[in-house]
Amino acid sequence: MDEQSFQAYFNLIDQLLTCPSGEQVQILESNHELVDAELLQVMAQVAEQLAANGDQNSADVLLHLRSDILAVISETSTSTNPSSQDYLPFLMEVLEATGNSNGDPKVVYPLLQANLDKLDDNFIHVLQNWASAKLSEAQSETAEYIAKVIGEFSNLIQQFPLGNKANNMEIAIAAYKVVLNFFTRESNRESWAGTQTNLGTAYSNRIRHDRAENLENAIAAYQLALSVYTKQDFSIEWATTQNNLGAAYSDRIRDHRAENLELAIAAYQLALSVYTKSDFPIDWARTQNNLGNAYLDRIRGDRAENLELAIEAYQLALEVRTKQDFPQDWATTQNNLGAAYSNRIRGDKAENLELAIEAYQLALEVRTKSDFPQDWATTQNNLGNAYSDRIRHDRAENLELAIAKYQLALEVHTKSDFPYDWATTQNNLGNAYLYRIGGDRGDNLELAIVAFQLALSVRTKPDLPIDWARTQNNLGLAYSHRIRDNRAENLELAIVAFQLAFAVYTKEDLPYDWATTQNNLGNAYSDRIRCDRAENLELAIAAYQLALSVYTKSDFPEEWAMTQNNLGLAYSDRIR
């Protein structure tokens, strides 16, 4: 509970204690958003303080009022579902199993599996209300034990592979917050820091609510944990939290993307100062894998070198993450290695794509739809990307394979359950239709436009600016090639889409993407029907020249050659 929330609860309690008799109900109704388990916690604390200060009468009044509120909340939480009277016994059974087994998933998970229908919002309300009452009323040793058991249960439900993943994460977050109402930095700093780290992980993996806000909450929780977990005093916990913080920065949506990735790399490298291969091989491998992810996405520095660093990190991780010993982790790193090979600049492009396809296919040996549906869908999407770009074998067949893989991914990546993944796959599917050889060209381009527009229903500029810009660029390409409807209007729509992309694609922040879109914009101006032809060609030449300020022969030889060719065509047609 932050200071602002505590003050709001305290002010409400003050109103309840000082108002004329009979007005308490009206005050509570006017502040209904504050009537929750945390209010009960603060009421108990204030009553204890009042009694300690000699004002037993006010303390008794407050405790009596608290009991009335608790009864109302409990009644509400058990009336929202016809079978909700079963929730409290189920909660007791789960917590007892967690405590008695010291958090053994082999004991707790079968119990959760048998009660998947109860892992919902109603369960959260029952947990919050019961825990608030128990933690405030129990003796200190008992309360501490209850808080620790709830913390263990939170860890288990966060990692529980069955049921509704979004519900599981909400339960974990709510339970961690319950624990943090008991364990404060002052009363039990080590448990408080550990819970902050776990809460950060839950926010990082949260499905509901705003993704950008969830990641900010994760970063804040990790930073709070690091205020206690220092390298000197808690080296292992410090390294774990640094690794987790790096993951949150890697995924961060707000602020400067390039800077976030640098912060991620720095955090991973700090973690590796403790996580050595000899002392902590599993943690070392996990952090190497994460470091590879950050290098894969890195904006600053030389792109080709970053990809080599990513491949090196993944290969190091695979020295520990073997299929036999760590099949799921092995598959994850194989999937990531495939992504690095797909994007690799150095070496033979055709060979790199074959290596990517091989890595993805290896990952799918473990990532099956039945056992790991979300991971399976992710790798199917990535495999689709590799087939889309594949150089060897028949191009038309490769694109059909890509479309098939994307459609498989969409069986799991639905908009309701995985909106960001769904949007990514829709964007990729749009690209495959854009370049499809089989089928009717006009139909394919319409399918591409629809897919890009669907992607943009999730990929908004405020929430996912880079992804939004990428899809705008792709949509511009589709309009540029569109056969149906008015050609002149299609080219205007293309130009608008490319120009929108530049709101995010700047030369400083995303030079390669900026150059790509400049080249595409040049093509659209070259083909433009409306406005002055001579002026359009000047705009095209300017765009190509801008693209070549990034597309150099040494760094991007293929892109350089393509843009030089386009520039040559524009000069050939030039009127001025």
C-alpha cells in the first residue's frame, strides 16, 4: 500500500470516528471505492494505536465498525457466485497444503487442477477478506506464518501451468499485495524485498490491464527490492532481481526504447557478475538467454555485431540448457536462436534462414500445442517469419508454408486471450499475403490490408509505438501495390501511412526502420498520380537519398543496392 492510499484510508477512518451517530453508512456509501480488505487492515492498525494512546473507547468503536464492514464484505464476496460458499473451504485447503508441504507443487497443483473453476475473481475477494481479518487479529507468530504461506501460494499460482493464465496472475498479484500489507520494509525487510521481487515478476507476466502500466509496476517493484537486496549483503537475490529487472526493461513500452534496452543489457551484465557458469549454471544460462534477447532487439551500436552477440549468448546458454536436462528452457533458447539467425546480417543469408528454420523446428519438438500452447503458437509464428523470408526452395511454396504457420498460431493467439501476440501474428500474416505468389493477387492484397488493419486495432501509437509504426509501414506497402479501388487514392493512403510511421521511426532512434520507410516513401512518390509529377519525383529522390544515409554499401549491401536502383529509376524519369 502506497502512502497516498494509506492517507485516503486514514482520512475515511477519521470521518467515521468524528461524524454524528448514524452517518457512518452514508459516509461508507460515498466512499465505496475505499471499502475493501486494505481498509480493514488500516482500521485494525489505527484501533491498535488508539488503544495504545489510551483512547480505548474510540478503538472499540472502530473495531466494532470494522467487524460490521467485514461481515458485509464477506457476505458480498460469497453471494456473487451460486457456489461461492465453497471458496473459503477451498482456500483453507490450498493454504494448508501449501504450508504442510513447504510449497511443493506436486502436492498443491493437483488440488488446484481439481478446482480450476474456483480460480477466479471471487477467489481473490475471499482470499483478501479472509487474510485481512486473520493477519490483523492473529498473534504475531501466527500472522507471520500465514503471510509466508500466502507468499508461497502466490509463487505457486503464478507458475501454475493450467487453468486461466490471466486469472492465475491476478490471484498472485492480489496475494502478494496481501503479504506486503503485513511484511513491511521496517518489520521484515528480507521478506518484504523477496515479495517485491515476486510481485514484479507477476506484473511482468500480467495479461490483464494496460501492458505499459504493468511493466512500470514491475520495474518499480524490482527497484524497491534492490533497495534491500544489495550485492554485498544478498548477492544471489540481488543477481536474481537484476536479471528480472533486465527482462522488464527489455519489454518496457514507455520511455526511450533504445535506452531501455541499454538498461536491460546493463542489468543482465550485473547479474552475470554473480551468476557464473561454475557456481550457478542454471541462473547463468537463463541470464545469457535474456542477454541474447536484449542484443537481438538492441537499437544502439552496430546491428550486425549485436546479432552476433545475441547468437553467442544463446549458444552459451545451450551449453547448460540441454534438451535432456532442461527441455523447456532448451526449446525457449532454440526459439530465440532461430530469431537471431532469421535477422542475422553476417554470413550467408540463405544459410542463416535454414539455421533459423532448423532451430524453430527443434523448439517445436518440446513446444507442443497440447503441453505448451502459447509457446507453440509463438514458435509457429516465428517459423512463419522464417518461411516468409526463405531464399532456398520454391518461393511460392515457402509463402504458403508461412501463411499456414501464422494461421496455426492464431488458433491459440486470439485477440481476447493474447491481444499483443494476436496483433503480431496478424501483422506477419499481412506481410505473407502482401508477397504471396499463389492465388489471386487482388485478393491477396485485400487480405493483407485487412490483416494490417486488424493488427492496428491493438498496435496503437500510445501503447505500442514501434509496432504501430511497423504496421503502418506495412500497410503503406499494401496500399502502394493495391490493385482494387482507385489507384491514385491508394497511393495517397500509402504516403499517409509511411508518413505516420515517421512519427516513431526517427533516424536517431530506429535508423534501419527509418531508412526502410524512406525507401518505401520514395517508391510511393515515384508512382504518385496526384499533384505535380515533377515535384513528386523530387520528393522521391530526396527520400532515396535519405535512405542511403543509413543504407551504406558496407553495412547493408542489399538494401544499398536496392535503393541505388530505385534512385536510378527516379533520375531516369526526372523532369527538372
